[in-house]
Amino acid sequence: MSGSCTQLILRTFHLGSTASETNNDCFTIEKSTDGKTFEPLGTVLGHGNSTSTIYYEFKDLCRVGEVNYYRLSQTDFDGTTQELGIQSSHCKGKLEITIHPNPTESGVYISPHGKLDNDLQIQIYNSLGGLVSTHFIKGSTYILLPEQKGIYLFHYVIVGKKKVKKVVKY
């Protein structure tokens, strides 16, 4: 079987802010990959009537490397709709890892999202601070945890930042 896997990431799309609102029912977000044909993506409820600044955002699953176009419109309670414009966004993946399942009965998959230039070193510590194991991964890897139930801390450095993720083994 052949094919290609496309990496997807969850991206937070900042819709903007309102300084005040009058009869604001919702914002509608539409998405396009060509900037011409848009499909409904979702809605974000407005705050009705407000005199304070409110920030809005929307989460979207996108393919790394793909350019997406987002069309935003605002609808009042009476059904009046105003198009607010189109924005483009290049879906750049930032390097992250996912550790799953959590909690787990036996072990976890460590899945990098983004391109690893070198092996990623992961050190696993028990809840007492003792080093349990060290792993060097390049792609998605399954790691079997010790038989002992408890909390394990996964230490690693990614894009120059030290990270720690907690995993519960039951």
C-alpha cells in the first residue's frame, strides 16, 4: 500500500476584537483553499451588547504548508449580516510532540508534529525524581512504561525550550 500522510495541526485563528457591540449575535467563519470558493467552517457567538473590548478567536485544523483563506462576517440579532473581509494564512507547523494515550495502562506513543532535524532526547522520571529511562526518537515511537503505577514526567528540549509532560500510568 502506498500513499502520503499529510500533517495536520490545530491552529488558533485570531478573529480580532470589538471595542463595543450592539445587537451582535455571532461571527461566521468560512474557509477556502483558493480564495474564491468558500465553505462554512463555524460560528462564534457574539456578546450581544457590550461596551468593553472583547477578543475573539477560532480553532481550525489545517494542513502544514497549505495556504488557507478565511472570510469573516458578523450577524446581528435581526439577521442583518455584514462581511468583514478575507484574510489569508499560511499554515506553518511549529514543532511539538504529543504523548498519548494519557492516562495509560502500559505505555505511550510519542508523536512529533513538525520536522525533527535531529533525534529528540526524552528522559522519563518517576514521581520521586529518579531517572527511569532515556530515549532518542526521530518519528512516532511507542515507549513501554515500567510495571509500577504512578506519575511519570517526560523531559525534553524542543526548539531550545525545556518541556515537561506528565503521564499517568494506572
